[in-house]
Amino acid sequence: MEALIFDVDGTLAETEAAHLNAFNSAFVEVGLDWYWDEALYTRLLQVAGGKERLLHYWTIVEPEEARGRKVKDIVDAVHAVKTRLYTEHVGRGLPLRPGVRRLIDEANAAGMPVAIATTTTPANLDALLRPTLGADWRERFAIVCDAGTSPVKKPASDVYFDVLRHLNLCGADCFAVEDSDNGLRSALGAGVPTLVTQSVFTLDHRFDGAVLVLPSLGDPEHPIPQHLPGAKHSWVDLDALKNWHRGTLFEAA
């Protein structure tokens, strides 16, 4: 195990509720009579990407209008409003999930490269991590690949291949942390062993092929309420990841 790769939305923080609120507020602001409740949004999350999600919903509720010539411009405009509202909200501070900062700190202290593989926008990413990790948050990561560098959405593996190319590593040299089935498929498609920490919106996803599926990374203050084979503590640390990574490679061989 030579590098650690993190997804962002749902993995670093429980962001999806903030995304949902931003979508609904954007609908009101632009004059659309749409409203997404949590159950609907959970289903829509199977469509990766905010713009793609908007267009998918549009084709369901108004299929004729969704084929119009100006659809792309309207989707772009609605998504821009949504992004502004989201960044304003999370810019006021959204806590990272248990164990995220600790594990990043452990990897940084050990000299292990940490990367981000996400297809969220750079604006969303900066708005989330600037309040929690500081204005210099990018210095904690060896490479950050997002929608600005890797526009093809998950479950495609493009963003992971981009990260691996920058790290000059193959997938088997790394360990990924994801929260969704789309993210898991993206990482596995690049050959990256993956730990899943389920988020509120991915509790019913299938995670076939994951090394382990956990409710979070845990912390001494927020221990994981289940046995963690190969771990010394009731939370995920760098040693546990290394043990699981070795086991994964052994099983694959």
C-alpha cells in the first residue's frame, strides 16, 4: 500500500443533504415547480453528476420539453444557481465524517501520498475543505482530481486512472475510500482495493467487491460498533488499512 485515495461527497463529509437543499432552493429561485424529497433524491443519486441528474429528472417529468433545443442552457443555469447555494452553505462549515481528518493526518505524518478522486466541481470541493482543513488544504494531497480535470463521471474509472497516472502507481498499490456503489465500481474498474463507509444516502446500495463495508472510519470518540478483523482499535487507522490491503492482494493472487 503506497497511497490512499479519497472520494469526497458522502465520504469526506455527509454532503448530500446539503446538495439536496441546494437543488430545491435553486428550483424555487429559478421558478421551477420541482421538489425533491429524500426518497426521490436517493434514487436520483444513481445518476452521477448534478447536471446529469437534472436532465435525467427532466426527461422523466417532462419528456417532450427535455428534448428542446435550449435544454442544455437551462440545465447549466439551474446547476450554476445550485452550486452557488451549495458553496454558500458548506462554506460556513460542514464537519468531516468521523476519522477522516485523523486518517489524512496519519498518512501525511507517515509520508504516504493522499489523493482525491472525485467528479464534483472544484468550487464545491474548495467550499467543503477550506473551512475544515484550512486555506492550504491542497497541500495535504499529492494530487486532486475533480470535475475540472476528470469530467467523465463515476462509475467510469477515468478519475481514478488520472490519479494513478499522477501518482505513477498502479491500482493495486493504492487503497480507496468510497461511500457509494458508483464510486466503488469506479475504483474497482481501475484495480484499486476499496473500503466503503456508507453514507446516509447509500445504506441500500450493493457493495460487491469491497474489501470491507463500515458505517464510518471511526474515532476514539466515535468507535465503530463491530469487530474489525486485522485492526488493533475500534476505528480505521493506517495499520489496519495496510493489513486489509495485504489481505486483498493475497486473495486476488
